[in-house]
Amino acid sequence: MAQIPTLRELVGLVLLDGIAEPRDPVAQIGAAERIAGELNVLGESLVGFFVELARAEGCSWADIGAPRGLSRQGAQQRYAPLIGQLTVEDLVRAGVLRRFDDEALDCLRRAETRAGRLAHDAVDSGDLLVAVLDDPAGLAGTVIRALGADPADVRAALDEEPDDNRPAATAQPAIGSDVRRAIDGAAAEAQGHGVTVAHLFLGLLRTPGSRAGQVLVARGVTRPAALAQLLGLAGRPARDPA
């Protein structure tokens, strides 16, 4: 097992944190609290990673909760917040995105990059919708236009300037809950096949209360209407997989 930092080593980190300044015992308490908080977050992310790994391998919430005396709902309530601390690459390593094609993965990474540039605490559905609209294939834009809306107007409703008063993200932002639901929704839309950017678009429309969902629904872009357009473009009958 990897060596866990000892108390002595952590004390050393606190001492090094203020080595350039005269020793301030009160400031050292703050530094110790900050390091302890980082360790807590790291530990929670570790648990979240292996929960996602178990789910990617077919374990249900009931399977995960049973050995811990938790119901399905109890397990989900306990572990879902920890999953929310994972990044796109964490999900890749856990196998959650193994059926996502290269374009869909690129889309998620673009959303993550945008969230970091805008100093978002997490990647939200608006970040993902902008990334979907930026997909080179342009399928989402085609569907939006076919439904009588303007993709540029959709994007304008989501565009924002970086807040110069907020510090830039120092690490990759985690996947927000709305985006996590969109990822699950995209996998459901794919029905066991490869997950594409079009599936991510439909996954976003499965959560109409999210920021992206509200922008789309307000312009008449709903999941049933978008699905019918996508199936028509693919030359398939309009059957709803949900």
C-alpha cells in the first residue's frame, strides 16, 4: 500500500508554507486547516473513483450499499456527492466513458476547459452545451435550426466573460451533477451502442431544469422534438428509446 503522509511530514508542510515570513502560530493553524481540507477532498475523491469503477462494472447502488447496511437510496445519497468531485479523466480511468467515441470525449474535455477558463467550481450543463454546439459535425446546430431556433442565440444565452475578480482554476474542475446526469442520459440514449455527441445533446435535454435545458426548452427545443429530428436525419423511424 502507498505510504500515507505521517503527522511529522504534514507538520513539515505547514512549516514550509510560511518559511519566507516570520513564524505566526495563528497563521499556521490556518495553513494546517487548509492542508487538512485538501486531504479530506482527496480522500473523498478516492472513494468516489472506486464507486464509479464499481458502477462501470455493473454494480448497482443496492450492491454498493448492502455491505455497509445502506439501502439503494442511502448508498446513492452517501456516495453521489463524492462522485461529483471527479474530473473527465477520472471518469475515463474508472471506465465510465468507455463507450464514448472520440468526438464525445473531446466534447466533454472542451466543456471542462471552458469551465476552468471561466473559473466555474464545476463543469455545468451550460459548459457542455457550448461544447456540443462547437462540435465540428454541427449536428446539434442542424437540429436546433430545424426546430425554428438559432444556434447562435442559444450560445449567446450561455456565453459569459471570465470574472477577473475570481482566481483562475488551479486544477481541472470536477463534473457537475447536471453534466453527470447528461452523461448517464447519453449512455441510455445510445442503448448499448457507442455514445456520440448527438447522444450527449439528447442527454442534456433529459434534464430540462438544468441551465442548458432551460435555454433550449425556452426556444422550443425539447427532447422528443430533437430525437425525431435526429432519427429523421439518420433515416430511422421515430421510436423513443426512453
